Amino acid sequence: MDDLYEVYAIRYGHHDRNAAANFIGGDPHDGPMPLDYFVWAILGKSRTFVFDTGFDAKVADRRQRNLLRPVGEGLKMIGIDPDKVVDVIISHMHFDHAGNHELFPKARYHVQDVEMAYCTGRCMCHNYLRHPFDYEDVASMIGKLYAGRVTFHDGVSEVAPNLTVHRVGGHSKGLQVIRVKTQRGWVVLGSDASHFYANFEQNRPFPVLESATDMLDGYATMKKLASTPNHIIPGHDPLVLARYPAALAGVDDIVRLDLDPIPGAP
């Protein structure tokens, strides 16, 4: 039982858009299908991990996204002091996953080798590939590297007992997912390996990608890693908040992913 974790999804932002923007080839129904923005917290008996760091108010304004609650405030609501966090895992370096540079002053950051090479290399000469990244995020990570605060991973790594990272790529070349053991089994935090349930359930790739092949293969990898497909958590789907129980009374946008989904939820 010592190596089981509590897992929280903490919404911090929102962006309205239609379904056509969420699938390659669009969507014939094309009704509203907004994005929610999350960070995740993984709490063990002796260690706490934060998965992704979100964006701040400055980036929200520049990118025309809605910042609903600063990331640090959401973490404090479940008892996590950002000043004391010592492990941050970054799924990939896109602007909505690698911001808030000064929020975790004592943390070591866990990043895939391939992702750092990708966001600092020749692929960034192409605006289409460069657009989801912010220079400030990349520069900040380089600063942390030179301060001795980055651990690199190559493919699959055990970060802690019953907590592993797995590079799947697809959306970004070095994107990694987390497999974590909870009281309900192996949960996979997919981040942007699948933005919505519909992406991996229907094998319909999200249109922002580095490799369609890797994205599709990533769906299969997540299904192999998770106890069941219901143990896969997509990175931006508002349905996550509807399907899992609230972590705090009176708060509807912080939920427990280590608990069973709500019966009859959409």
C-alpha cells in the first residue's frame, strides 16, 4: 500500500472552440467542443509529483486563453505548497504545459531527451512546429539545466516505485505519459497524447502534431499501460471533471483520478 498514489486533476484554464478544430479532417457535427487546461498532482506516502506546470496570466492574454485560477493556487487548495515541491514531470514543452517558470523554486524537472533536442533544434525553423512553443519556456528550461535541476529520460524510466514515464511522441516529438499505480489500478495520465477521450477511443488524431504515426501508436501504448481504457486520462477534455469525484467540497474543477468514475457519468 505504500506505493499507491492519490492522483488529482486540477483545472486552471479554458478555451472555447468547435469540434472541427480537434480532429484531423474536422468533424461532421462541428458543435462546441471546448478545451480545458489541467495540471496533475500525484501524491504518494513519501513523495509528491506535479505533472506539467501550465501557463500564467501573461501567456493567457497573449494566446487568448482564459486563465480560471493560477496553477499555484489550485495546488495549494489540495495542500501542495509549490515552494516545497521537489519533482516536476513535464509531458512536453508546449506553452500550456511548461510555463510558470518560477513557481517551483526547489524542484527538479523530468524531461525526455528527445523533447529538449526537438524544441531547441532545426525543427523549430518551421513556424507550424514552433508555434505551440514559447521561447521563454524553452529558455527557462535551459536555465534550469545549467543550474543542475533537470533530469533527462530516454523512452521508459521509473521515476519512483510504481510511477513510470513513457515517451510516445505524436503531438510533440518527446511527449511522455505517466503510468501510476492507484487503489483502482494502473492509471495513465495521457496529457496531450490524447486531448480528448474521442481522440484515442475513435483513433481520430488531434490536428496539432509532429507525427500522426506516433500519435496513433501512442493511443495503443496507453491502452496497454492502463488497467482498462477507463483508466486513461486525456489532457484537455472537460468530461474528466464530469466523470470523476470532486476532491474538495464545493469545488467542481479539482477531481480525484485514483477513485472510481462516477456511475452513470457522461
